Amino acid sequence: MTRPGMSWATAWRIARRDLHARFRGLRLLLVCLFLGTGALAAIGTLTSAIERELESNGRQFLGGDLQIELWQRGLTAEERTALEQYGVVSSGTRMQAMARVDAKAAPIELKAVDAAYPLYGDLVLSDGRTVGPPAQGEAWLAPGAADRLGVAPGDTILIGTETVRVGGLIADEPDRLGEGFQLGPTIIVDEDLPRRAGLIAPGSMYQSKTRVRFAGTPDPADVADELKDRYPDAGFDIDTAERAAPGTDRFVDRMGEFLTLVGLAALVIAGIGIGGGVTSYLDARRQGIATLKILGATSRDIARIYALQITAATLAGSFAGMAAGVALVPLLARALDGLLPVSAGLVIAPGPLLLALAYGLLVALVFAAPPLLRARHYPAMALMRARVAPLARDRAALVVVGGGLSAIVALALLTAEQPMLSGGFLAGAAVLLGLLALLGLGIRNLAASLPRPRNPIARNALANLHRPGSSTGALVTALGFGLSAFVLLAAVQSAIDGNIEKRVPAQAPDYFVLDIPRDRVTDFEAIIRDADPQANWRTVPAMRGSVLAFGPQNAMTRTSDLEEIPDGAWPLRGERGLTYADQVPEGNTVTKGQWWGPAYAGEPLVSIDEEFAEAAGLEIGDMLTFGVLGVEKEARIASYRRIDWESMGFNYVFVLSPNALADVPHNLAGTIELSDGTPTAPLLQALVGAFPSASVIEVGGVLGQARIILEQVGLATLAAASVAVLAGLAVLLGAIAAARAARTYDTVVLRVLGADRRQILTMQLIEYAVLAAALAIVALAVGSFTGWLVITQLFEFDWLPDWGVVLAVLGIGLAVVLAFAIGASLPLLRAKPAQALRAL
């Protein structure tokens, strides 16, 4: 007859009495869960806060329920009438311009708005006024514009040929996020100022934005589809409130995917630590377990008692991690200020927090179950002999672990934005765990088969790798993940730094100049020569157009019919820069096909970027149809080009033969590079004075903005990857701590047999050095491959790691491992043999 087990209440009373108030013995479990759930809680809360901000304020960020962008033209009367049937329409113009005050000049983002602006949100000035568009002859200035020009409300500035009064400084521009990247601070003026100031003429480079505030509740996506179907060749670039900031949405998605994978990695690594910590904890209580079984406790009673203790510690670590994750979000928001829309206050997002808790509990179940279940079915004497006769594996653990892993995979796939990505990551983590387990087994077998060294210290160090009860498997797993985390951190961070250096070059032109009239190019060149006879400059025709159709001549695909733009075929999205040339542009190399040469007068031709050609599936001889100022232009693909995107010159995906675009109204764009030591201010003033409708952009400011953005991405990546490194270190400490009891036994026996402290310490160092050296190559391969996936597939950057830095960080990781080994060995050397032997 089977004796009934104790109740859960009784089991909890016993568990509570044995459970230390500071969770002594289970601190590793607490630390691992704290790191893993904290990372997931912070990541989920931050992403949720950003998405909530975009969703709740999407209309305000966009400036309407729907927006249509066009280059170099506004809506026709028919197109505007079509929009007005949906609600209130507001139109305006965006363009680069120059603002001047006496000898000062600054590039600005000129924002001309009509009487209906803003359709959503409030435009607030620094003096507290809520205003609409400025009156004719007045302007609202962003603080940056006022600072650069040295003006205050009441002063006057010159924009183009118009003098306007500074009516106030902007404190809150409701649609700032939806305006995107800008090359200068904003100045808001009335709708007609660009034409009065001579800034808009045939060929001028400007963008019209027309927004709609719906009168009813139509689906914005349906309205966008209706407009595209009605005007398929109009070149509309349509955004809706659900995608108020497409670039931000995409960045948030990519960063969220990366951070989520980091969180999962931290939990997987932490799980290994949990397994080691629980093993160590139960091993330290083997006598208590044996005593309970002698007194009549059943295997089920043992499982209940220690499961309750581990559950209590799991909940404590998980809740502490969740609280830390929530507290971390405001700091991340401050670090990403200006890059992402997220409030700096405390954010509580129940969904991500519950998800983090679920992951923490499941991971704790998967990794704590095997050691817990192993200890429940064996007689007391087997537990007493566990030091030298390790417990056999419990088959029930396979069921529990399998169920827990299945739940983790299902949870990851059901909650992921890209299930394939998360599934691939989890599969990769499983493969890596399997490989490390096989590697640990291989090291043990190899150590057992090697000839025994004559040196007794080396012989004992080698024996430690394969003796019964050896912690080689746990150490291989911990070291493998820990060192891989070091390599991943170094590879990702140095690759981002490499992209900063590549994409933000140190050498660049001093100025970009937009909207140079074609009939005044000689005046432009004369001003440059007067300022610096040694200067280099270049001018190219500049206009905008969109790809309306592409492919073989008799089977062209309309871009409006594409449900999704193919990866890498981004030039098919919206309007792009177009130019024409007789010669191959500087920094370009023809890789396939032929260039048309000077004075070409045949069929209109186009040369395209080779990477775009591959992504879009285009071949030499295929056709492209461009929409330019509402007119269709067809051209046959004559060649592919490799473009030097690292240069800061004019790089166009599409370069057409002159006869394809020469009849289109357009101006020129130019770059100016001054010789060393030439002051830039005189040339700037001369150009602004002679070409009031042109925009002169100082490249240094643009590079600074680009560098700041990439550095913010690097900071977020560094913070996230550091979590994985901390988890790896915690696991390493856990693996060492888990083996401490066995190490104490071995150390005491060796000391009784006559070994001194130096010899014992040397044996420890040799053992860890062999393991670390064997795993360094594995960690380098795993960490580098994971870093490559993050950089190239998630961020779509170039893979540019600094291998010197990566190897140096790996070396530091190896040094940390040996330092931890020494630190963990020192307490063992102080153990008193008599006391230790009585405790065994």
C-alpha cells in the first residue's frame, strides 16, 4: 500500500523554513533570471511604448490621416478635387533654402503651409502661444535657425528675395517626426512665400505635401489604394497615419527584432546558469534530502518541497528583473532622444511584462527540472554517495524539458513580428547547445584517451577533465556561451563603428549647392575661382522621378501593382534622384553593357546600379518607365554600374542619356571642395548673394547628424549586447560555483596526500586554460557569425568588424575566465581538511 504524500501546505512549511531570507544558495538563479527577464521586459516595454506613441499620435506625426508627396509639382485641380471628397485638405511645400541676416547665412528647411495647417495637433511657440500658419511677411523659426542667424522675435531675415519678420520661436512642431531627416533647422512661412521669393521656378527642387483629415471613418489604406488605382502614373508617394514615419517604423522593427533576440539569448544563457545553480543548491542539501527520505518523505514530497523553493526564487528573480526593465526604459528613451518617439516617463506595458515573466518561468522550468527530478527517485544512501557516485538521469526530465521547450518555441513564434527569424534563432541556439555538449563529451573522451603526463600536476589537471563527477560539460557550455557573447559584442560594436567611418567619411566636399540655374553656371564657376583658384567643383543636372514600370519591353511590371518591394530594390519606392551624362560619372565603373558616349542621339538609354539590377531582376535590354513632372519617360537599360557609395559626391542609381531628359525643366546641383586653409565664409556669402534661390549646404553639419544617428544605434546595440555578456559571466560564475563542493572534496584529498596550495592552484589554471583555449576558436566562429547576421540581415549595414578589436576582446574574455578560475579556487585552498571531511 502506497503511503499518501504530504500536502502542498506542509511542503511549503518545510520549504519556507529551509529557504534562506536572502536566497542563499539560489542567488545564481536569481541573477540569471534577473538579467534575462529584465532584458526582455525593457525591450518589450520600450518597443511597446514606441509603437503606442506612433499609433496614438500617428495622425499628429503625419499631419493628417493621409499624405501625398510629390516632387517638383503640386496636385492638379482634378487630383485635389478627388482628395476633397474625403475631408479637409491642407497643402504645403518643403524645400532646402538659405536664410540670411547681414553677413550671416544658414541652410534651412523651408516649410510653407496653408491656412488649414495643422490638421492635427497644436503648433506651439516658445512664448506659449498656440498658432496656425504665419501671416504674410512673417515666419516661425526653430530655435536652431534663430541661434545660427543670431536673431530674436521682432528681427527680420531674408529668404530668397523676400524679407520676413521673425514672429516667434517654435517650441512644439506637431508633425516634426513625419517630416523626416532635414539638412537644416525649420522655418515655417505662409504658402505663397516660396514663389514670391523666387525659390520655385521650372526645374526647382522642391516637394509638395498634401494632407487630408477625413470627414468620416474610411480606412486610410483603402483610400490610398483607390488613389493609386485612379492615378497609377501620377507618382504619388502616399503615407497613412498607420505609417506616419515609415523610416522610424522600419528602424523600430529592426531594432526590436535584434533586442528581442538579445533578450532570448540572455535567457538561454541564463538558463544554463539556472541549471548549474539548482544543481549546486540541491547538491549542498543532499544530506537534508537524505534525512527527509529516511524519515519517510516520498519522492513526490521531495519534489514538492524543493520545487516550491525554486519557484519562490524564480518569481523573486523574475519580478525583480521586470521592475529593473521598466525602470531602465526612461534611460533608454533619453539615450535615443531625437531618434525614436518615446516619452521619457515611466511606462507600464502589461503585455511585454507578462511575456517576459512567462519566458522566465519556462526557462527556469526547462533548466531546473533535470537536477530536481534526478534527486527524487533514489534511496538515501545514493544521495549520500553522490559526491563520488553521481545520480543517474531521470527519464521524466525529458518529458518536462521537452514540454517546456515546446512552450518556449510556441511563445516565441506566436509573439514574434518575424516568426522565421525567431524560429531560426532558437534553432541556432539549440544547435549551439548540442554542439557544445558534444564538444564537452569530446574533450572528456580525448582527455581520457591521451597518455598520462609524467608531471603529477599536469596528470591531475588532465584527469580533472574526465573523472567521475567532472564539471567539464557544464564548463564547456558556460565558457562557450560566455566567450561567444564577448566576441558578439566586439564584432557588432566594431562593425557599427566601421559603418560610421565608411558612411560618414572624413574627406568630403565642403559644400553641396542645390538649384543652380543652368544659364548661370559660368557665374557659379567664376565665384568659386575668385574665392579659391585651387578649388575643385562639379555640377550635374538634378531632377526627381519615380519608376512607374520595369522589366522586358513586352511584359513590364507596374510598380503600383507590387504588393511589396523586393529586398534591395529600394529605388522602386517613391521618387528618386535622376540625372543625365555623356560620360561615366566619377566614382562609377561600368560592369556590364556599354556606355552611350558623347553626342548620342538614338533611343533613350539608362545605366543602373548593379546591385539594384540584381535585386529587381533586371537585364540589359529591359525597359524602365519614369514619371517626371507628370510625364512618362521610357529608357532601355544599356549598362550596369558599380557605384562608390563611400564618396560624398553625386551618386545616382539612374543615369540617363542626355536625350532622355534634356527637355525636362531642371536646374543643376554642385559640389565644392576648397583647398586646405581656404576660409569658407567668404565663398558662402558670395554664393548666397549671387544665387538667392539656391541652397548652399555645409557638409560638416550633415555628417555630424549622420554620425550622431549611427552612434545612437551603436549605443543601443552596445547596451543590449552587454546584457548577453553579463548573462555569460553569470553563467560562468555559476558553473564554477556549481562545482565548488566537488572541488572542495578533491582539494582536501590532495592536501591530505601532500599537495601544496601552489600545486593545486596550478592544476586549476591548467584545466581552465585547456578548456578556454579549445573554446576560443568555437567562440570566435559563433560570435562572428551571429554578429554578421545582426549587422547585415537586421540592420542592413556592411560587415566591417575590426578583427584586431575582436581578437583583443576575446583575449580579455580568456583572461577574465582565468581570473574567475583563480578567484573561485582561493576559498578552496583555505578549507580545513578535518572540517571538510566531517561534512562529507
